[in-house]
Amino acid sequence: MAGKVEARKAALREKLVEAAEIRIARDGAGALRARDLAQDAGCALGAIYNAFDDLNAIIMAVNGRTFRKLGAAVRASVEDACAEPPTSRLILMSNAYLHFAIANTNLWRALFDLQMTAEGPVPDWYLEALEGLFANIARPVGELFPGMGAEETGLMVRALFSSVHGIVLLGLERRISGVPPEQIETMIAQVLRQIGKS
């Protein structure tokens, strides 16, 4: 009997995450409402809270899926580029990140809009999805800086990710400190080429 209950709960969780993903993609995470999700998933409002602790937990589940898709897009961008220099591969991955953000803007924004810290209660599967994304960056960084230790390499990976993310975010939001969207790829390439010369 317990197996059937768990299976129903898992099926409801999946329906809720799929419904939330559609709504976030269309309207953004800030517009997500429990009543709408219950209607989309065909369940009672209270059933949501039997499946998830709160709406943030549902957004986190959607974000985990988004991180995996983003990681796959970044990996795919360099699948046929093994012979390319590491800086060129970093540029290819950064461009894949940019194009993913453009094509999935609201889902991409939700990755960073949810208030979380490294010290907070973050599920292991979420951290694994994030680390999978960072692992793609770590390979060419390791080639560019072979003398770096693991901790220093990890810091460089996060620095490069933060740099590219900032360029993409400021450009797509058309902030005064950013560049126009059509110049984002050029700016990313300039920054990464300079780092590659270090």
C-alpha cells in the first residue's frame, strides 16, 4: 500500500514540476502561484504541500532541471571542438550559455532569483547539477593553468562563470553598465582571450 502512495506522490511531484516549468518559462518565477499550479496539475491546493514543502521547493526542482539542460547545452557546444585551444572552448561554452539564456530567459533567471546560499539547505541533486556545469569549465581552465591546485582552479572556474554571467545578465537586461545584446559575444571573447594570455 505504501508503495502505491509513494508512486502517486512521485507522479504528482512530476506533474507539479512540469506545470511550474511551463509557467516559469512563460511568466517568470515571481508569477508562480499555488492555485494556478493546482489547476494545471489537476489536484487540490492542499495536495501541493503534501508533495513539496513550499513553492520555493518546486522552483528549486525546476531549477535543477534547468541546470541539467544548461549543462547539456554547454557540453554540446564543445563536443566537436576537442582540438580547439582551451580559450576557444571557453568562448564556445560562454556563447552556448548566452544562447541558452536568450532562448530560456525566465527559466535562466529563476536559477539566480531564488534566494539560496552555499550555507543554506540546498539538496545534493541541485549542487550536483551546478557542479556538472562547473566541471565543463574546469577542463579548459586546467589546461590554461596547469600549475594551479584544485582549490585555486575551482576559484578560477567560479570567477570565469561569474564574469560571463555578469556580462550576459547586464547585456540582456540592457543595463547602462552592460553592452548591447549584439555585442555580448564580442565582450565575452575579449575577456576570455585576455585571461587566456595570462
